[in-house]
Amino acid sequence: MKVNHHALELESSYLFSEVARRLRVFQQENPERALLKCSIGDVTRPLPRIIADALKEAAEEMAHPETFRGYGAEQGEPFLRQAISGYYAQRGLQIDPDDIFISDGAKSDLGNLCDLFDADNTVLLPNPVYPVYYDTSIMSGRRVVFLDGTQENGFLPMPDESVSADIIYLCSPNNPTGAVYSREQLAAWVQYALARKAVILFDAAYESYIRDPELPHSIFEIPGAQQCAIEINSLSKMAGFTGVRCGWTVVPAALQLDGASLHAMWLRRMSTKYNGTSYIIQRAAQCVFSAEGQAAVHADIAYYMENAHILKAALTRAGIWTTGGDNAPYVWLKAPDGQGSWEFFDKLLHTYGIAGTPGAGFGTAGEGYLRFSSFGTRETVQAAAALLETL
Ligand code: PLP
């Protein structure tokens, strides 16, 4: 018996576990001090009432013989795929419900999509970026190359003709930098992928936070994307579903690569290894896309974006360089005086009791930066902002 040695190549301490460990130690050593968590990547607002009611109603259906449901439709319930297709249609996009696969969230699909591709592929990743793309590529034994985000390119690396890649992960709005690709920039990525017969895995988990009407929410707003891209999305941050678990992935029927239909392959893969998202949760997800559901989740999104605004304003007043936070729930800031990410993390924690997430944990290009999340409560954010102004 041999284990997957690529899995052993992962660094033992996943970023968020190390942050959690340091916060635990801080609290043990300073039980009397308040901890202001601006590191949190999890939502804090409860589910909107209308969505919680949809959950309850669906649970009740399960208790009656006439409405009880067992295994569901393999790709996800048609009512939900229709609702998601309607969500795209509101922005003028035609996404066939047959191209939509319901999942238990974006993270699973971002990792599982690797099952569709040969191990002998090169993966291109922006740096810094959500660590799951890297870890999952390493686990499956693939070569990884990076394109660096910098202050100069606005943390939006663009295709480099001298770099060849087969699988490209893009995250827009970006976690951790909050940067969002423009339509022209995404068009350049689509051209690059089409020219190389590469595939783009487009993570749109934060698209509902985009405020600027000029910015694209979906890769499918770009002509040609149906021939080279898969889009992964989630209700985690859009609707407070981090604990409820539901997302979706669009694999266009038009996506043919290496002589194979990725849509047919993904359907085969999902029906082999996944037995579907709970019916109850799919009913709650359907409610998210109703007019009342959208109004409710947008009120929570506005709350988090106001948090981002408060944090950003305080940092700016303290003379700290920031980006992000305008079209994403993350503010990306530069550690002052040339401090390293973990050094500044420790300083903020021990001097002010404020927790951020060290940029270096998202890739080498994140060194010297820190991420603040706007998912905390208003009280936490206001208390942190008041302290930050004294930096
Ligand atoms: N993609 C990005 C960029 C994320 O930041 C996250 C969660 O933090 C996910 C995907 C995972 O989301 P889910 O809860 O749907 O698995």
C-alpha cells in the first residue's frame, strides 16, 4: 500500500488554523482582553427570516408521505437550477439550467473539478489567492506556476504570453485582495485560454459584493467564455450559507476540450461521487433567488460593505495603504514600515487585540500585507476602527 505522497507535500499548517492557534494562545494568556476579529472569513449575520422559514417549510414536507422526498435529481433540483438561470438572466446572461450543477458549496467543487483533468497539466494561479486552489493542485500532483499580484498591477495579474498553462484559476472579486477584474481584463484571459486550449476555473464566490456597475459578475459576460470556462459560485457569502452549505457550478455544454465534453464528464463524476445537496437546503436556496430573498440578502451585504467602508476609512486616516473593500468584503492593507505580514499580525494582536489575516498566508506575493474581513459585527468593526486610528 502506498499513500498519496503529493498529499504529504502540503504544508502542515493551513493558514486559517495557524491564525486560530495564535488567537487561542492570545486569549489564554490575556483572558481579560477583548479580541476584535477582523480575520474572520465567516459570516456573522443570521439567516434572513424568509430563508429560515423556507427551510422549515421544506423540513415539514419531509414529515408527510405525500411530500416526502428521497434521493434528488442528480444535477440538483430543476426548481433551483431554473432560479439560478433566472438570476443570470437578470444581467442579460443566458445560462441553460442544464449547464448548472448544484453543490454543497464552492470549496468542494473547486477541489473536485481536478478529477476532470490529467495530472500532467500545469496549473496557473494568481498570487496571492485563496489557498484551496494551490493545495488541491499539489494534492493531485500537478505543476503550479504563479502570476504575481502587485501594487503596480492592482493585484490583478494579467496573462503572460511566455507562461504556458492548462488550468487557470481566477478569483474575482479576489480573496484576499478584494481586487476585481474589469471586462477588458477578463476578455484578455479568455483570449489567452482559447488560444492555448486551456480551461479557466472562475471563482465568483463574492460577485454579489460588486457595487461598480461596470464590473463583470460572471466570466460568461465575456464572449468566448462558454468555450473555455467553468464558473463556480456559492451562497455562503451571498446569503449567509456558510453553515447551511449550497453552491453551484456552471459547466457549459459548449465546453469541449481535448476532444471531450467537460459537461458530460462532470455529470458522470458528480453522479458517481455525489448524491446531491439536501432537498431542504435547495428549497432555502431557491428562496434566496426570489425577489424577497434577494432584498433580504442584499440588506446583509450592505451591512458588511458598510463594515468594509468603516475599516478602510480608519486605515486611510492612520496613513495605511489599502485596496479592496469597495466591491468585495475584504480590505487589503500594507503593513507599515516594511514589516512582514506575520510581524504586523502579531503587533496588531498584542498591542490592540485586533486580529487580521497575514497576507503571506495567501502566497509569497502577499508578504508585507494583511487582510481585514468585513464579516464581523458592527460593534467589533467600530471598536477596531477606533483603535486603528491611533496606529
Ligand atoms: N472561494 C473563495 C474565494 C472563498 O473565499 C471561499 C470561502 O471562503 C470559498 C470559495 C468557499 O466557499 P464555500 O463556503 O461555498 O465552500
